[in-house]
Amino acid sequence: MKYNLLFILLFTTNFAFSQKISEADSLLRRKYYHKIYPIAINSKSDVLYDGIDNVLEIQYPDEASKKLKCILKTHNGILFESDNTYVTIPRNAGRAFISTYIITENKDTILIGKKEFTVQDVPIPCLKIGGEVIKDQSIIDRKVFFHGEVLQVFFLDDIKNSENWCTVEYFNLGYTYGGKYISVDNKGALLSKRILDFIEKLKPNENMVIKVSSINCSKVFKHLPLVRFKIR
């Protein structure tokens, strides 16, 4: 009985692997091989970021191919379809291979390409006022504070709309003088008159610190922004 079962399993396995796709499916595969593929529309450089939603958009070479039913699969993290778009959340930084399949009229599944994406960690956020990014150890003109009005949490130029992920709820601005920390608190992202008066009285080249202690955030990351900079 064992030998019969083993024979059946081997025969079934070999038969399954020896089956070839139809001529029509083979032509379809050759026509669109590596011509239908996903791009990461949240990233300007077409990369993915681990731990967050990365929206994918399928690129088609012609109008006819847009009528084909496609499926995407990945080996790194999860990938699902939502509202006619695809979303992938990589588990690890490094690489993610995303395979594209076509579902034919005969319900056959044909692999037509595999694209390698670079997966990066979401960077530690810095801060932004107006169009000026305040990075650690940068030199900032005090006029930026008077023209910018609002303090934003900023992640990376490559990630589109990352400044909209989080809203500052509470932050502190200050400097150390004579062994004492002199500072002022600000509730909300809008720079208060108290903050602006504080900045106006600062001496040039003062070493400053902005520490964000509370945010409202729709994305997950590990650190609240703390930025040291010099004011001009």
C-alpha cells in the first residue's frame, strides 16, 4: 500500500510539473514579460520603506493590457489590494521581490515578471518650518521662524507628503547658559508670539535645541524629534 501511495504521489507531482502552458498563454507571457510591473508611488525614487504602507501602481505598456487581471505577490512582508490599488508593508529593510501575475480568461495564472525593490528604514524625523528643513547641527536664519509660522515633523524628501504624517502637539525651544537651561514651551504646531519674542532676543550663533514632546501621528516610528542647531 505504501508503494502504491508513493507511486501515485510521484506520478501526480511529475505530471503537474511537466504540464506546459497553452500556446496562447505562452504568447501572452512573451508579449508582456517585464512590461507590466509595479512602481512605488509614495517614493520619488521608486523605493519601499519598511513598516509603513507603500502604495504600488501597476504600469501598463498599452491600453489593451490594462484590461488584464493582475496579481502582485511579495516575499518580504505583506501585500494586499485595496480600492483598486496595491499596498505593501515590508517586514525588513534590504530587498523585496514583487512578482506580477496575469490571470487569463481560462483562469490560468502566468508569471510575467519579478521586480526587485530596495527597502529602506524610515529615517529618524527632523523638523521643518516653511520650506526650511532644520537638521541636527545645521545653521538656521531666525527669519525662518517668522516666515514659516508652523513647525512640522519631516522625514525625507523622497517620501511624498511625509510632512503630513504627524502634527506637532507640544514642543520646547531653548539653550544652555551658565549651566542653566533657558527655554520656552509651545502648545501646538503654530509658533506662538512667546516663541517668536524668545527667538528675536537670541544672540547670533546661539546653540539651540528644539525638543518635540508630543505629536499626533498616523505613522509608526521610534523617536520623537530632537534637533540641535545654531541660530543666525
